[in-house]
Amino acid sequence: AWTTSWGVSTRLIGGLIMTHGDDDGLILPPRLAPAHIVILPVLHSEESASAVLDYCESLARELRSQTYDGKPIEVILDKKEGRGGEKVWGWIKKGVPIYLEIGPRDMASNSVFVGRRDKSRKERTTLPRPEFVATIAATLHDIQKNLFIRAKTFRDANITKIESKDDFYA
């Protein structure tokens, strides 16, 4: 489910990767991302697994009812087996704009542990679920804006103005 059918050139995709990639992988702008959010259930024990998955499925439905840029928000609930850290890094490399890690403590406090791909992993934060859902469109807009400003700033800092033939040769 992580493919596109846009009919775009490999050159355009290469430009996207070069513009919005970092040492950790791709960073997809929300307007271009095939999925906006990935939910990663943290399943430590079989006793809490069912409740955590129910919480995550309910959250996914709630988020899918929201819109961003005139379209429904796309959410992936990653129920695959595997260690949490490996799953998180896999999605970070794929560039999903927002990733949520949800375990029994988050469920008990009706919150979500949020990571944004446009920010450092150290900047992850816990938010109350209602606040996260209510502000998701604004958050995606903020990510889109931040990536644009970052790319434009980098471009402008790396332009050399040439006003003469000597400048060109230099």
C-alpha cells in the first residue's frame, strides 16, 4: 500500500528524495504522502494486546474521518509482528509524515505518543488523543509548510549570483 500511480518520472521522484531526504531516509510532504499517519501498537503482553489494538483501530477510524487538503486523512495501522524500534525505523525511512506509538500507558491516559518526520526523534511528545485528533489537519499543514521553508532556505543559501564572465569562470 506504499506505492503511487501518479505516472511521475523517476527524475521527479529523485528530486523529491534529494530535496526532502535526510540521513534517516525520505521525508514525504503530507500533500504527496500516500499515507499521512502510521499507528504502531506497542504490544508487550497478550493480556493488553487486544485492548491496545481496539484503541488503535478506534483512533484510526477517528483520524480517517478528518480531512487534510480536501481529502480524507490516510492512516495505516501496522499490526505486523516485530520489534517496536525496528517498525518505527522502517516507517521513518519510508518518510511517513507522522508516526504514533501507542501502548497500554497511552491507552490508559487516552493519549498518543507522536513523532513527526520533519522533526528529530528526540522531539517526540505525548498528546491527549482528543487534542491530537482535533489538530491533525493543522499539524499536517505545519509539516508541509516546514518542509517547504526548509527546502527554499537551502536552495537560496546555495545559489551563487553571477554577474560577469569572470565571476562565471571563478
